[in-house]
Amino acid sequence: MTAEPIRSGGDRYDAETPARTGLLDVLSVSAMVIDIDGRIVFWTPQAEDLFGYTAQEALGQYAARLLIHPKHLQSVVRLFAEVLETGRSWAGAFPIRHKDGSSRLMEFRNMRLQDDLGDVYALGIAADHNLLQRVETDLALCERLINQSPIGLALLDPDLRYLLVNPALERIDGIPAEDHVGRRLREAMLLPDIDTIESALRQVLTTGTPLLDQYHVGRPPTDPDHEHAWSLSFYRLEDPGGRVLGAAASVVDVTERHRAAAEADRARRRLALIAEASTRVGTSLEVDRTALELADIAVPQLADVVAVDILDSALACRRSRRPDNGPELFRALALKAAHPTVALRAADPPGDVAAYEGDRLVTLCVHTGRPVLVRHVGEQDIPRIARDAEAGALLARAGVHSYLAVPLIAHGEVLGALDLKRTRNPLPFDEDDVILASELAGRAAVAIDNARWFQSVRNTALTLQRSLLPDHAPHHTGLELASRYQPAQATSEVGGDWYDVIPLTDDKTALVVGDVMGNGIDAAATMGRLRTATCAYADLDLEPGDVLRHLDKITCDLEHYIVTCLYAVYDPRTRQCRIANAGHMPPALAGPGHDPKLLELPPGAPLGVGGVAFETTTVELAPGDLLVLYTDGLVETRLHPIDDRLAVLLSFLDDPGRPLEELCDLLLYGLRHPDDHDDVALLIARTP
């Protein structure tokens, strides 16, 4: 602004016009100087804006006559005289007369001035009363909002030193407001990513673009044991002239939201884990595999080290006695770790049996049928977790800090325990983990229970099946023999496949392979009856077709059983093999000098259909020929055409001189899959 001259001892002074940068410019604060006679000797441009008179119009005029309404004139003259005589300043609101004739309320500050010559003047500073009130109201509102806001607020200079903080920020970072001022940001904001925060603030200072809702997580000094979360926003502060004053930072405590989101995410992951367990645990009727599936699903989502142990009495399907305080015999089924750890050496390897005393936590778990939780494992807890002192030292070395044992309960019976340990996961097990582990253990326990009873029944049926199969001598006149029986691996029970080698008169040998359609003990028993009948009819030296006709009558008397059978009689004197087929797979023939092939036999109807004739076919066997009899479980699958599978069978017979035992294994392992759904009977005969 350009100042008009002040008369002071004959000297004149001019002021330069600075940029509009401060609060005084916002308020448009004006100034005037009045000499002892009451004439205006100094008039600022702001005064022109405020009162309407230019400097040329105001300078030299009597201030009271120019600006004051006549009815207020005496009061103003009295105040003016009092200021000049006493030197006491006066402040207050007073109406003035604007150039346009209107009356306006102004806020005044008056004080006495004296120059170096001893002349006395009155300085009047004025601002629009209404504008000043609005600014004061805004400032008061801002102060209240800042001081009472739950949001932490801070002002920082361009060097990121604190200028001001509000009480909310004091509570957030635990540092008093006076201890903030003058300190750098990183000295008070103790967050692990402080470098990122400082970089963001400097970017805001440089570009002027605010950064909003920056998410940060840390542990404040006021609560170092728990994780908190804050939302930070940064703004650049400028004066009206655009000069950068610093930055403002707002800090909103979103810990509850963070924890709620974390808990919701944790719940989603737990539900996903349970859903995954429903598809991954119990996929087979094998106890060991089910236990391993349980261990796989629990690592690493639930624990770092997992063991699944079953009571030896439960595995043997023996009725368990009433729980007591004595030791228990456990069989280790599965062991899994999320990372290499010496804790694995402290556990019993799968398959081992170990006795745990009654004071061990895993024993307590199966005795009570309730979970055992040790949130924070101490030195006194290790001996109750480990099997012995050496294992305890390994667990301590591995850093086991939290432990959980959950019983495996199915149909009210405790089968064993799911043993969980945490080493790298810093969080201790909590009640939610107990619920999740119990849910997983419950699902797995039902599958283990089904598997152990299936294995028990299957072993019974398999024992019966094997007891009914022949224990023939390894040597028969004119024939070299090898055989195999392999039960199904993926069905609920064994089937009714069988083979037989029956010595006949005149050094002849009957070769039989059959398949009772069905499974379980009933099928095995039916197979035993048919095998006995076959031996009886074979002793009568009947034609193969006649033997099948008699067996067909017997099968018709059985309840809803259909049987396929291949009956052959080999005479070493004539080297002829007479064969009859009752709906069975064709035998394969291989030998030196000719390619393997399937014998073309009249297929015949299965036994049990009734009233069907069975034809007998004669086949010449040359020296070294192989005759391969088998049941359909060897070649049939759900994924491949039967013709392709029979071609694969013939491809394995390219070397008829191979040892028969080796050939049996080759056919079984080459054609069979571990999960095939049918059992197999295989009989191979070779002429010398």
C-alpha cells in the first residue's frame, strides 16, 4: 500500500505496498493518525476501503467532523482528549459515518503517539465490527473443534517439526502437547513405517495435493502389548499469498474397525478352512490317510506342528475301559510341520506305539474328553507335553510357546487326540482356536471311526477270502503255475473273485477262475461254496461245459447271485487244453514264435441265469506257451475302453520266458491302480 505523508517535524516518510499475506489483510485493518488539533495527518488505503474517503479527501480534515455523526461528537472529542492527555489507550465498538451517508459499526483501538520532537498524535486502528466478529467466531469455533475433536490434529512446519497438537493426538501417541512442540515428526510418531509417512508429507508439501486416509498399523507407547490402527491424512498449509507455512496432519484412531475387520477376516478364513476340511478330510476309508489329511488341513492355518495320535485300543476296535488316571497307549498316525523344526524329533514317528503317563496333557485330554489349552507354555508345562526329558528339550529349543490338545470323538467314544503346537506363529491359541480345532477333530474323528470299522470288517472278509483260496503245491505235472489274489483298494469290502488249481486223474489239471458279482462276507461265502462244488464236479472227470452246467444249477439256487467263470482242463500227454466259458473275460495265450492273443471262445452266459448250454473248446498248447486266466478287475477301468486295456494286457506278454512270479507282479502293477474298485484273481500256467 502507498502511505500518505505524515507531518512530523517537517520530515516525510512513504511506506511500500507488501503482498496480502496475513490476517490483517483478511480483516482489512485500517489505520489513521490524528494530530493534536484533531486533523487527519495519516490515511491508509485500507481506511479508504473502510470509510469511503480517499487520502486526498481525508488528509487535513477534522476527523470528528468527517467521520462522526453529530450526536456522537461530544463523546468522541472527550475520548480523544483523554487519550492524548493520559496516554491510556481505548478500545471498543463505535458507529462511524461512511462517505455514502450510512452508519457503520467499527471496532476501534486508539492510542497516543509521540515523535522525536515531542509532538503528540493519536493513532486509530479500525476494522469492520461485523467482519471482526465473524473472524472471532470462526477462530473460537476452530479452537473448540480442534481441542474437543476426537480426531488427532497436528500442525507442522516445513521441516516437519511440531507447531501445535490437540488433546486427541496427545491421547493417541501418549506424549503431552508441550513435548511435541519443536520436535520432529519421527521423534513423536513411533510407527514402524515412519519413513513412508515422512515421504508422504514431503510430497504433500511439494505438490500441494492432499493425501487422504493413509492406513497405518503399530503399537503406541500407551498400549505396547496391542496392535492399533490409524487413518492419516495430510494437507499443505498456505497463507493468502500462497506462501507454504507447513502441513496439517489428521490422525483418526480406527483400531476398533481394524480389529473388527481382522476378526471378520479371521472368521472367513476359519469358515473356509472348515469348508475345505469337509472336502479334503475323509476322502478314503484308510485310517492313516484320514489322519494325514487332518494334519495337512491344520498346517499352517491353525498350528505350526501337528500330530494325530489314536488310542491303540480304539484302533483295534476294542471297547475302551472307563477313563482313569493311568497311562494310555497311543499309536502315532500322522505328523506334520509348517517348516523344518526340531519339534518333529520330539514327536512319535507315524506307526510307532508309545505309552503316555496319566499326568501328560494328551492323556488328560483323552481321559476327560475335553480340549486342553496352554496359552503360554512355560518351563513347568514342557514336561507335561513331551514324552520324556529329551523330547522336552527339543520342544523348548524349537520355541513351542502355545499348546492345544483336542480329543477325537466319534459317536461318544474318544478315539485319540489332535495335538497342536505353535512355534513361529506369535499368537497364542485362544478360545476361537479351540472351537475351530474341535470342529476339525470332530469331522476327522467320524471319518477315522468309519475307516477303522471298515478295516476291521474288511480284514475279516479278506481273512475268509484268503482261507477259501487254494494253497496248492508249486509243481503240477506238465505245468508251471503262479497265482495272485489282490483285494480291492477303494471299495467298502472285498469281492468274490477266486482261482483254483485242481489235480485230476492221469496227470491232468483243472484251472479255474471265477468272479461272484458282489462284495463282502456273503460274496466270499458264496465263492467258497462254488469252489467246493467245482472241486467235486472236477473229480467226476466231466467235460468243462458239463461242469459249468452243474455249477449253473447250484448258482440258480443261491439268492440273487450272478457268477462268471472260466473252467479249463489241461492234459500234458496230448498238450490239449479244453476250455468252457460262462460269461467270463477271455484267457490270453502267448508263446515262443507267435504273438500274444486272446482265445476266441463262445462267451456263454454267466452262472445263475439257468437253462443255458456251455460249449467246450479245445486249444493246442505248444512247449513254452503261457495261458493267462484273470478276472475283470485286472483290465476294467471307468476311464478306458476294454479293448484298449486288453491290448495293454497282451503287450505285457511279449516275453513268455519271463519267470511267472515276476510276470504276475508285472501284470498287477502295470495294469492295476491303487484305487481300483474291484478285486483281482490271476492264474498263469506255462507248459514246460
